[in-house]
Amino acid sequence: MDRLSAHDARYLKMTLRLARKGLGRTFPNPMVGAVVVKRGRVVGRGYHSKAGSVHAEVEALAAAGAHARGATLYVNLEPCSHWGRTPPCVDLIVRARVKRVVCCMRDPNPKVSGTGIRSLRRAGIETSVGCLVDEAETLNEGFITFHRKSRPLVAIKFAASLDGKIATYSGDSKWITNERARAYARALRGRYQAILVGINTVLRDDPHLGVRIKNRPDPVRIILDSTLRIPLKSKVMRDTNVLIFTTTRASGKKKQLLIERGVEVVELGSRIHVRALMRELYKREIISVLIEGGGEVLGSFVDARCVDKAYVFHAPIIIGGETAKSAVRGRGTSSIRAALRLTSIARTSFGDNMLVSGYPAK
């Protein structure tokens, strides 16, 4: 990690703010912001707005024009050095005659990791890395998990009573949390590339699973449906932004009908196993997924220890009942010591409702 000044940290914070403008739009790319500074003055800024569009460095250098020569380029992620949907940014930086490049962290993508920095240094550009690393990693936690673990980042979300129930014994679940908490939960969807639920949630609640925010794209809707019971008129089937995982037990006729409607259906053998599912999502470059239920689906990810983040909403009610629906089902753990324990806890209040979020202890 290089020693960086307070001025460097100030401009890197600016890149992080710019990068957040791409929230929910850059998948499977990271969120990146860039700032060009010359003689203490910002002469260019940019951010990556969506996959396939110009990168942040390109936009910032274009805004700077001739002022880029001899300037410092700040960016929250190592500039790319390979051809993807767009040309490598390193080549443009070299041609712009930038004097110095400062970035928060190396790119975890093995196609880039360290090669961008080495290319810049070989070209005679002073390059520094390693400031605000925690902030930079949190911003792009999905992208980082995808490349470091070769699978999407998995977050689970549920709303429960104080005694951990998501529905009464009769199946009534509307509404456990208040409108403010539910609005926040819907907005959370916009941070993830995909939303995943089981078929029972679709049949019981007919959820929309969209962000319902103007000019914000909806995530991919992933449905786990072992026998393809999904109704063609359900809300999740309103367009082809759907990915259905099923098994060999599914109806071939129903599968063909879905395919003819433009919906991708993936068969995963006789059962839907979490690890096999993760491999398929990785192949499709889905870098993050929010698991919304139901209890069996949530339990399968907890049992598989395939959880990277949790959002748990609580309302001050007690439902009770041995047969009331539990938030997380599955096998569970045999000991408290083996339980999934959250760290880096954050608490947010919505009136008398509470959101507790955190990351499983490593």
C-alpha cells in the first residue's frame, strides 16, 4: 500500500461519490468514478453509467481535454488493461500524457489485476494504489465477490415478527412490516443484479419483484421451480427478464411453452442444489443476487453457507404458533457455536420497525 496524502484521499472520495451514480446500471461491470486534477483544480470528471458505455476514465479525460497532460488522474478502481466491451483505458491514459494515477484498489478481475498498474508504470506514469480500500470494496462488493469467489455475492432479506415468523399458521403475511420499511426493502432490489425467490412465494404472494422507481432498471427475476408450476399470468412473468431454474421432474410441455415466450429455463438435474445454481449464475455473469424467500429457499442458502450479507427487518409483533411459518427453514445447525453469526452490524429504524444488516463472520 502506497503512502497517500490528505489531498489524494479527498479526490478519491470524490471518485467514490461519482461511481455511486452508476448504482444498479453497470452490471456486470463495477461502479467507477474518475477525477482529473491539475494544479489543485478539478479539470475533468466522469463515471461509468452502464455496461457497454464509456468508462469513467474515458469520460473524465475527454472532459479535461488538453488539461489532462501533466495532470493526476484519480479513480476508485485500477484502470483496465484489456479489451472487453470497450477498449482498454490504460492506452488512453498513456496517450493523454497524464503524469500520475492514483486508485483505491487493484481490480480483482484476473484479466486486469495488477496489469493495469504495471502497464502505467512501464509507460513512465507514477502510479499509487491503496487508499480508502474498505470504502472502495464495499461499493463494489458484488463485483469483488464474483471475481474472488467465482460466484455471485449472495444477500438474504426477510421481514419477520419478533419471534422469527414470516406468516401465521394460516399463511397470512400481509403486512408484517410498515410501509416505510417495505419501501426501503423494495429500493434494496436496485442494488442487486438479480432477485431470487422460490415458486411457493410466487404462488402464494404473486410478487412483482421490481424496484418500481422511475428510470431504474429492474433486476433479473430468478425463480426456483422444480416442477414448473409457475402461472404464465403471474406478475414475475410480465416480460422476459426472467430466469427459471427447474429439474428433470418438470413438464417438457411447460418448459417448451416458456421457452417459446422468450424465457430462459435451466434444468439442474433431479434437484436444485445451491452450488450448481451458483455455477450457472456465474456463467451468465450475474455478479450479485438478493434472496427474498421463502423460508425453504432462505434455509437452503444458510445451510450451504452461501450467504455474504443479510438484511433482517423486524416488526414489534409476536405471531406465535408451532406451525406458523419460520423465516429461515432448512436443516439448521446442531449447535449455537455453528450458527451463522453476523458482524459489522448496522441498524436502521423505520418508526417502530427495525432493520438489522450485517455480514457473516469469516
